[in-house]
Amino acid sequence: MSFKFFPIVGLLMTAIPLAYGVEDCDRNVNLNNGFSYKEISGLVTCKDRDTQTIIRKVNFKNGKRHGWEERFDVRTGKVFAREPYVENKLDGVAQYFNREKFYLERETSFRNGQIEGLAKSYYEDGSIKSIRYELTGAQYNTDIEFWPNGKLKRLSCGPQSVDKRDEQWCGRNGTVGEVILYDQQGRPEEKRSFLNNKWQGTHERYFENGQIAEQREYEAGEATGRRSTFNAAGQMLTKSEYDRKSGTGTITENFKEGQLKSTYVLRNHKVQSETHYYQNGKLREEATYQRQGKDQAVRKAVVQYSDRGVKMLEQGYLEVESPYGGNSTWRPDGPGMIYRENGSLQKKVQYKNGTLEFAELFDENGNFQKKEEYFKDGSRK
């Protein structure tokens, strides 16, 4: 069976408008052949062969591009790109126009053939959309973006100023600069502050209703570890009073309704203890960690409670690293105690690296009943 593709290809070709076809340049110049203009100076004009519309103008000096090169839309004859050259290298501010409505869409600065300097983009009405400083290979640059209504959309601060306002916004004058970033509807989305081009102080994110979603503290561009999050009703969900440098502090989590859910105590960047609660306020679980040496396994002691506040379990656990490089797991290890809802002892158990070795059973009065021993596969002896 054979298929005929040619009619489909032909339809696609006629449906896609081309910028231009073959160009013919005056002064016997072929821009794809450097020998044809190696001695040329002055203006060379090129036309589309089919429509005779001017599609390019190039200035030369002693066989090198020198001055403006302009490119034009074959359909309308309107300019869509203007690029400045100095001895064959882009140098100066190039302009690029929207290909449908032909308004100035962006400007890019070049120096000695490399992108360097101010870059601007514009909305159709001529207002600034974005302005930034571009430098090839730079780690970070100043970048400002606005919404069509002129409100600030995005700001990052680099060493170069691109707008007189960013001196204050980026804290280059030695004073902390504070800015509000807005969403498309004009609502405050974030509050940021800078000092010497770096994040400084308390930053905030907002819900659409204006409530604070997050507060995070920075110092000299680095997060300090102090952070709070909230729900849309204004109730706190998490609070971190953790010093990132020393690795010491506490982290608190709340239920979405506002009740305390969990607390974590950290030292040297590691959790030392954690406490969890039921939503009714009763204690749910306590865990303390033991880290005895760099090459020794981490252990934790866990106590669990019922939602009535009755102790239900005491057990030690051993952290076991995954042989496949994933998350570690916790296996029961050592002696443990299991209790009934009335608080009486039900079992004493003994584990070794996750394997139950034996269990001693007790009645509700605390009297010993029997001892059950187990093989490594979990079956009773």
C-alpha cells in the first residue's frame, strides 16, 4: 500500500507565512558570500525577489558591517529588527518589534559582540514591561518586571542599577528597601526587603484575601531559619525558631484549625526530640533521639498514648539505612511495654533489629500469665 504525502505538504506550505523568500541585493552583493562585499562601504539594500519589497538594509565600512542593519516584514514592509554593528560585531542597543502589530517589543544592549547592558521589553501601549541588566556569564543581575498597570510584578537585585527606583528598592543607599509585589489583579502577593542587593529582614507572602500565608526571615541574603506559615483564616500552621547557623531551635506545627499538632527540638541541625498531639489536645506521642557517634546507628525511644491520655506503648527503635540509597527506616529494637486502654500492662516484648524475640503476657491485674518465644521468621516456638 502506498500513501501520497505531497498534497498535504503543499497545503502546509501555503498555510505557513514565510518572512521572506529569496533576497536580491543591489551593488551585486550576496550577503551569504563575503567575497561579494569585501570592499564595500555604504548602504546595501535587499529586496524580496517575488514581491520586490525591501526586506533588509545593511551598512558596511571596508567590507564589514558597520552601522545599522534593518530587517523588514515582507508582507507590510515594516521594520521588525534594527541591530547596530561596529566592525562586524553587534555593539549598541538593538531593537526588536512585534511581528504582528510592529510595536517596539524589546531592546537589547550589546558590547563588542556580547550581550551587556540594559535590556528592556515593552507592552503594546509603550509602557515598560521589564528592565534588567544583562551580562554574559554573570551570576545574578538586576531584573524588574511590571504589570500593564505599572505595579511591580518581580524584582531581583544585582550590582548594577537599571532604574532610579531600584537604588532604594535594593537597599543600595545603606538603608533597607522594602517592596510589594502584586498579582495580575493588583492584589499584594509578596513583601520583600533588601539591603545591599541581598534579601534582608522579614519577607511575607499573601493569600488572595490579604491574609499572610508565610513569613520568612533573611539576613545578608540567607534564610535565618525563622519562619511561620498560616492558613487563609489567619491561623498559624507552622512556626520555626530554628537558627540555621547553629542548627539549634524549635519547630512547631498546628492543625489547620489552630490547635497544637507537633513540636520538634533541634540541636546541631538534627532532631533531638519530638512531641505530637491529638486534635483534642491530648498527648499522642513522645520521641527522644540518641546519637552516640558518627558511625553508630541512631536510636529513639518512643512513648505513645491514646486520645484519652492513657499510655499505650513504650518502645525503642533503631534507624536502619536503606541498602538502595533511599530513606532510612525505623525497626523496633530492645525491650518494650504494651498497655491496655485502662492503663494496665498487657505485654513486655523484646525485639532485636526489628525481629520479635519474645513476649511476656499479663492479665488486667498485672499478673504474669505466660511467655511466648519466636523464631526469626516471626513464628512462635
